[in-house]
Amino acid sequence: MFESLDTLLSKDFYFSVLHYIFLLWPVWVPGLFIWTWWHTWLSYVRRSWIKEQGSILLEIKLPQDQPKSPAAMEFVLEGIWENANISTPEDAFWTGKLREWFSLEIVAIGGEVRFFIWAFPRWKKIIETRIYGQFPGAEVREVEDYARDIHYRYGETYVWGVTTSLVKGDSYPIKTYIEYELDKQRGDVPEEIVDPLTPVLEYLGTFGPHEIGVIQILIRAHASENYLYGRLRPKKDWTGKIKEDIKKIIETEQLIKPEKDRQPSMLGLTDEQQNTIKAMQRNSGKLAFDSMVRFFYTAPQDNYERTRGMGIIGSTRQFASKNLNGIKPEFFSTTHPWQDFHDIVKKRRLTEFVESFKRRSFFDVPFKHLFGEPYVLSTEEVATLFHIPGKAATTPTLTRVSSKKADAPANLPI
């Protein structure tokens, strides 16, 4: 052992390693060049494709009377779920085509709470049709992007933001509107409805002038991936992992162990464990999105409040459950002041975060997986996080249509 350690620490050992590295340069130098060139090319064509697509921001003005459950928003989300038509190497490596993504945003601008959907222009009619089909009293209009006016200037503007991750694996769903029984016909009396989105809207509604708070939900269709998506190994979708996790619960977490030579079954599980498995099975039967939820807050230095970020995080805790799953923040700031001389790291990270937020970039270039990894949420889970609330949401600054719309009489003269 000591002889091996002495050999490792000797100068001759390192000289030998360097000798072989220089000796083999005809192998690794061309390989490094090809790898660098390939990734530079892919970044270029993908950036060019994104730029060619353009983007739109659609604002949803909420109807005055909205008795539907978040299941209606599930229909909207199912309409924008589309696996990319990347079917040839030309699409992937020459055109730079990517799987298209969306950003669902709940935004407080000076305390006024608004709902937005960011998308590629070709989705405009589809989104409008889906929303009007489910919410006839709503209004959808294309607006200027509020994020263009957001800038991070050190010493002048305060910016706070986090990415998120799931507490458990993708197989476990968060606490959705099904668990809150919003899918059942409970009447339209606000006191009888417990909408998990209400605390979020209430808190965002407390923001003052010059403050901006955003919950940004980035989604793209979840599907298996092969070499056309830049993978050396094919990646399967999440359904197989769900089956494995359910099997693991049945086999290892039973309080009442089965008799010898008998297979484990659901009978040995507690009611809570059985409900968890039912929620996992229900979730697996729905369309799913690769997702990233971001929390963002900004204000001028004279107007910002230090507790705003923690307040946004706290307003979303009702989506978590011990037996199911939850969304937790992933902080990318340094822990101690001496870890960042003159806030150099902080400035760089916040600048990147603000730019990625404004571009709605996360799944690919230019800010691929910045400060986090995507996770899988079903349409049911996303609809719980982002849906048009009914009368249970009484936030006074929640933007709604000024009057109820009605169809014109069918017998009007032409």
C-alpha cells in the first residue's frame, strides 16, 4: 500500500502521464475538436431555429362567473401537448428543430394579478380556441411582453429567484385538485370550495407599486427520446418507472407481511399507501410534461421587501403532501459572504437567471438546465398549479372581464 502511495506521489509518475498524453495527441486533439465543433454547430442551428419561430404572449382575462373545476384547464393543456415532429436527422441536426415549449405565468405587477401564456405564434389560434371552448366568458388577447422591461442592475434593482425540484421522484404526483375534491359537483358557493390556487393569488395580490412577482411554469411534451434528441442512449418515458415504484411500495412497505410463498398484494397496505398508489396510477394514465417551475421577484432597491421570496414559496405549500409529492425550491446563491468576493458570482448568476426568465429558456439553448433539472408533471398536476379560478378566489386585484358576455340572439335580421 505504501509503495503504491509513494509511486503516486513521485514526480516520475506525473512525467510519465504527461508523456503519454503528448504521445497520444493525434487521437484526442481531433476528437476534442470534433466534439467542440459539433456542440457549437448544434447550438447555432438551434438558436437560429428559435429566433425564426418568434414568440407571443397571450393574456387571459378571467370571466366573472367561472363554475368549472381545474379539469377544464386540463382540456386546454391536452390541446397544446405535442411531441416534436423531429423525425429525420435533417430536422435535428441541420434545421435545429426542437420540441416546442410553453410558459404558463401567474404575474403580479404592482399588486394586479394577471394570467399569461407564452408560446410560439403558430399556437395562438389553438390556445384561443381551447380557452374559449372551456371558458366562454374569458377574454384572450395578445399583449406586449411585460418581461422586456425587467432588468437587473446591481445596486439599483433587487432581484430574487429560484428554480424548483420535486421532493420525491416523478412517479409521485403532487397534491392536485382531485385530492381537494374540486372535480366533484359541490355547487358554486365560494365557502364550499377549497381551491389550492387561492393562497397564491391572495399573496401576489398584496404586492405594492413597482413590485413584480411571477410564478413561471415552463412545460413541454414529455416523451421517450433517441439520438435525434442528442442522446447516445435512448431515454424511455416515465411510465416504466411508475410501475417500478408501485411494485416497490407493494413489496417493501407493507405493515402486514404476507405469509410465506404468497405474493405481496394491496391488502397488506394502509389506506394511505393504497391512496398513494391510486394517485400514481391515475397520474400515469394522463399526458405529461417535462416541467420547471420558477419563482421570481423584482423591485427597485427603495421598494423591495426581503420576505417576498419566502412568501411566494410559502404560498405554494398546499400543493405538497407527505404521502404524495411536493415542489421545493433550489437556491443557487452562495451560503456565506466570504464565498463570493464583491458579489461576483451573485451578479453573474442573477444576470443569467433574469435572461433565462425573460427568454423562457430552460429546456435547451441558450440556458439549458440552468440551476436545475426538469421533472415530469401530468396535465392534472399542471392544471392544479395553473387554472382559471372561480368565485372562491376573491382577490380584489385579480384581473377579470369587466362584464359577463353573452351570445347574440339567433333571430337578429341580417
